[in-house]
Amino acid sequence: MRVIRLRARRWVSAGMFSVAVMLSGCGETGSGAPPPPPVAVIPDDATGHYCGMYLPEHKGPKGQIMVRDRETPIWFTTIREVFAFTHMPEEPRAITATYVQDMVHVQPDGSFPEDAWIDAHNAWFLIESRFIGGMGVPDAVPFSDPDAAGAYQQKYGGHVVAFSDVPESYIFGPVQLPPDPPPANQLSMGVRQ
């Protein structure tokens, strides 16, 4: 009888150890989903998904979206188009990664180094500002650093928001410049334009 009890204890101990090992592994590798695909380098012949224009011909931050079962990214000439793609029901839902060029790394000539891409879901965006993007119209401006976004906000106006907080009224609304702020001397006198 004593031998049976010892064996039972060993089986229970081994079972508890196995459960403990399995539970300790939970959460270590995330959701078990594969890592996002790597960022692609913009080829010379890349064209914007909606505008059909060559990306290398335009300044300003660009975007790329990776979709499952597609080897090449979908390219965007403006950041606002990236938002539109993710909100339009007729576009693919199997998005595996969304990348935008980080304005923290913009060069003096307006170009970006190849390592300037960041995950759009982790970026901060300056919207509704006077910043003119690559297509010659106001565009959302992505930043990895909220302080850098705030510095651009001081210069260009607008609002700094996270990817998930960009309102549909901005994404699908008309493209228009916000009014220029009144000169500093009129602000101090309380005069409004």
C-alpha cells in the first residue's frame, strides 16, 4: 500500500511540475502570431496605391502596408492614404504590418534614410496642421517621439494623436489648410482674425 502511495505522489508531483512548466511558458512568446514582415525599401518604380504616382518623385513621409498572401507591400504617397486604406471596407483586412516614415529622421533635403520606417500603430501623428506633404497638400505627419511631434505642432499647428485616435472626419474629409494663426502682436491684444 505504501508503494502505491509513493507512486501516486510521484505521478501527482510530475503532473503538477508539467502543468507548472506549461504555465510558465504562457505569455513568453506573445500571442504565438508570427512576427510582422520586415520593412521594404521603396523601389524606384513604386507607385501610390490610390494616386498611381511614383513615390520617389515626391517628398514627405510615405507609407507601406503588408497584406497576408502578398509578397510586396502596398505603397502610399501620403500618410492620410494609409489611414484611408485601413478604414475602407473594400480593402483587404489581412494586414500584417503598417509602416510609416518617421519625421524624426527626415534629412534636410526632405528625404528619409532606409531605416526611418516605424510601426504606424506605435507612432504619433500631427494632423490638421499647415504641414504640406509630398503631394503638395496638407498631410498627417508621423513621429516616433511625441516631443518631436509637439515641436512640429508648435510650428505648424494642428493636433497630435495616436494611430487609433485619428478621426474618420479627418481621414475622409476635404483636404484644406487650417487658418494661419494671427500675428503675435494681435494675439497679445486679443484681436481675432
